[in-house]
Amino acid sequence: MIPPTDPSTWKSFLDNYPDAHILQTAAWGTLKSQFGWSADYIRGDGGGCQILFRSFTLGVKLAYVPKGPVGSKLSALLPSLLAVSRSQHAFALKIEPDAWEQDPIETALADQGFLRSPQLVQPRRTILVDLQGPEEDILSRMKQKTRYNIRLAARKGVVVQSSQDLAGFADMMRITADRDSFGAHSARYYQTAYDLFHHNGSCELLIASYEGQPLAALMVFRRGARAWYMYGASNDAHRNLMPTYLLQWEAMRWAKRNGCNEYDLWGVPDEDEATLEAEFSTRHDGLWGVYRFKRGFGGKLVRSSGAWDFPIQPALYRLYRTALRIRER
């Protein structure tokens, strides 16, 4: 077994993997550790991973590897992954690889006894915007209406600026969550995320305003050549000025200035492109409204490898699967 390491050593280890996903960083583990999870780190020859643990009743836990492992030697890491998971009394080990559908890691996971999981932590399907080339080329790949809305917002006086008003952002997130029926984090969560990532330039809070009134805001994260739009909000004021379009464009420009060549719009309905295009104009449930907005930015629709579970305690894992099915009814 490879013994767990500490966050500082893990951070140094990740310096050798500049394109590892931001959810594998020690800062992300620190964030989640303040909100109901705990984190361990394993590193070995050719790879490693951050493992998060979430407690349930009676002391049992779920072990979770978000967008990992880092490196390619899953088979060499798995005995240590399972040993650490068992030491934490985990009933299952869940891995969501940093890989797209039909990646060879799917075969490797299946060969090691992992099962496809019905429960995802991160959205499976997303849209990736290519940031390579001049800004005019990026704009040219967008839908005409999206380009028009970006320019309309700027022409009408919408201004996008960096901000440190996390309390205002959290208030706007609550408005958006109530309007669109999704869950929002606490103000402390957004502040903690900002504090952990902003100090080294890997996160920015951008706010779109009109005549000094905030209209929309987002938090964008970056690592290596990739950027991710994770949290976004808007209120109901001056929506005719299209502030969210200019806001996304400025987030993409921020990412590009910081060396990113890819912008992940982070989550759309898990349907194939033909279904999405056929139904987005009439569907409003779930992420359908989100897709209607995000499709205009000219990105590529992609699907991840999804979630894979290794049942460590088979009886408890069966109860977990049963509970998921009951909840989905």
C-alpha cells in the first residue's frame, strides 16, 4: 500500500501535472473539507489521486475521486485506493475520471471490477468552447444571436468588472436558485472557494453591472490550459440588456489572457445533440434553459466517462443503489 500524503506534498506533486483537473487540487480538497467532506491524497510512481470522503449514518462513508486519478497507472494505485477507503469505513469507491466517453480508462475500470454508477456528482455532458485563435475567430464560431447579444450589452452600457463582493454574489445565487429551482451553496462556501483559488490567479469573480447596479455574476476557475465556468447567477433587473452574454464573453477573455485554450461551460442535459436541438426551444425543466443559453457560444458538445463504483461492502452498496432508485421515482 502507498501511504497517504499531506496536502502540501500533493500540491508539489501536481506541479508535474499542469493539466490535471482543478477538482484534483489540494485547494479543492481543502474547500470540500470545510463543507462535510474529508480528503486524503495518494501518490506513487506515474500517478496519484485526491480522495474525498462523505459520511452517512452509522459511520459509513462514500469514497469519491473527482476527475482523477492523475496519471495513467490506475491498476497500480487501486490497491492503495481501496485500502485507504476501507480504513475510512467506506462502503464504496466512486471514481469520475477526467476523461471523455469511450476513453480506454472505461475498460480499465471495468476490468478492475468497477460498475457504471447511476449517481453522478459532476454533470456528465458539457460544452467546450475553443479559445484558440484571435478573439474575432472565437466570436465567429458563436451563433449569430449570441454575438449580437454580446455586442448589444456592451453598446447599451453593461460593464463587466472583477469584484470581491462575495456576499452580493451569494445573494444573487439565492435569487437564481429560487427562480430556476436548483440548490445554491452558502455565502461562506463561495467566499471560501474565492479565498482558496483567487490568491494565485486561478479564480475570478466577474460582475456585470448597468449604471452601478449588479445584474449578473459568475465565478470562473482555471488550471493549465483549461478554464471552467462553475457558478453563475443573475437577478431580474434589466434582463433585456443581455448582461449574461457579455459576462460569459469576458470570462472567456479572462481565461484566454491567462493561457487557457479551452473553456468548459460545465453542464447541460445528458441527451444526444439531435435530441437537444429538437427540444431545447420547448423544454424548460432541469438544465434545458441552460442549454438554450450555452449552445450559442459555439462550443463542442462532449460527454464524460461518467461515474464508476467499486462496491467495498456489497450489502451496503446494494442498499445504496436501492435508495437511489426509490429517490428517483
